[in-house]
Amino acid sequence: MTIFAGAAVPAERNAMTPANVAGFDIHSEARGPHWVAWISKPGEAGPHRSILLVGASKEEAEAKAREWAARTAGDQAGRPVSS
């Protein structure tokens, strides 16, 4: 997945099997000095709703993605989303 035209191959990518949270897979990769993470439904090719979450570290980006997965699953189930 290339986000920026002409972007180089990411220096590091999450090589582990994506984590699954609330029915979504969590993916992450290094992008320059920061990390991006995104959620996808199993079998989807790219980020769900085309949303990337940015963090200073892999852990921060993936934590944001886990929170987004939980909120998105709640939205889809018709439950109110807490802020």
C-alpha cells in the first residue's frame, strides 16, 4: 500500500500476523520518523474507510487502531459510542 506518490518502501513493517480486535485486523508499518496503523476487515485489501492512524511509535499507532476498531464495531452494532 502506497500512501504518498513516489514513497519509498517502508523501512519496517509489522511482519507478524495482524492482530484481531472486534472483528478487525490491525496492521502497522513505519513511515519515516513515525508509524501508521490501520484496521481492515478480514479479506479487505486496504484500510477500512481509508483511515490511517499516526503515532510516534508502533505501540502508539496500534493502540489508536485498537481503539478505532472497538469504536467502529460499536457503531456497526448500533451501540452508542462513548467519547
